[in-house]
Amino acid sequence: MSFGDPNNPYGQPPQQPGQSGGPGYGYPQQQPPGQPGYGYPSPPSFPQAYGQPGPAVTMPGSVTAARVMLFVLGGLQAVSGLLMIVASGWFADYFEEMVSSDPALSSDPNISSDDVGAIGAGIMIVLGVIVLGFAFWAILTAVKMASGYGGVRVSAIIYASVVTLFSVISLLTANVFALISLILGVLIIVFCANRNGSHWFNRPRY
């Protein structure tokens, strides 16, 4: 009787491949089909799981600077608009006095000092409201820059273009202070239109 006889039910069972002494000794166990391991490629690694937020993206310094400039311009315009509305009464008195002190105007029956004063006050109020609208436009655009899309970028460029145009017109009237708004407007256009601005406003959202 031999323990090595495969037909002997009482003999020692044959060695499995990979066990000590068997024909597969010294070779690694084969992995089940479909499992990563020897001879099988590993599954691709992803930087993040589906549905999870991606890494935080920092706003570029140029876009941050453009945002600050929008806040500055918006704040200055808000103050200017409020001053124009508040000073409308003073302008009304000024126009009334100007009409009363001019003999040619005061003698004209078609011209009333009260009407001229009311018209002057109304013009100042309308201009003040328009300036306040521009201030709101700038501040809202600056707020949306942190999470806005390409439309916010277009809004900033259009706003800065309008500010630049009016600044040039003001400079032609010898308004030296318009140089500040001119510089800020040009910088906003450059910072929003360059490559960093494009990458920021077109960045992927998760």
C-alpha cells in the first residue's frame, strides 16, 4: 500500500499547486479572474469620488484686484450719487438766484426763477439716481465675482468700458479727478480679460 497512490482512499491526498512540496511550490497563487493582482491591471485611480466636491480653487490675484477696484468705484459712485441728490436743493436755489440777478432773464415773462430752480433740482436728482445705478452695478458685479460665471466677467468688462469712456470725456473738460477712474477702469478690463480671468470665470464647478 502506498500513500502516493491516487486510487487509495486511505492514502495521503496529493499536494495542491503552490503548497510546500507540490508541483507549484515557489510560484504565487493565481488571483481569481477579474481581481487586481499579478497579471491583471489595477483599476484606474480617480482624484475624487463622483459627486464629491473638488479641490478649492483660489481666486487669482489679478481678479481679486479687479474685484477690489469695482468695490472702490462703486463706493465712490454711491457717495457721489447721494451727494448729488442731497445737493439738488442747493442747485435749485443757485439757479433761482442766477435768474433773478440777470436783468435779461428776470425781465423775460416766459422764464420763471422757480421753474428754472425746479428744473435744475430735477436734473441733479436724475443724475444722482443714474450714478447710484452705476454704483449698484459695480458692487453687485464685485460680489458675484467670487462664485459667478462668464456673465459676471462680461458685466465687469462692460462696466469698466463705460467708466473709461466717461472718464475720457471728463478729462477733456479738465476734470483731473477723472484720471483715477480712468486708470481703474482700464485695469479692470485688463485683469478680467487676461488668461487668469478667463481661467477663473470658466473654471469647472462641482
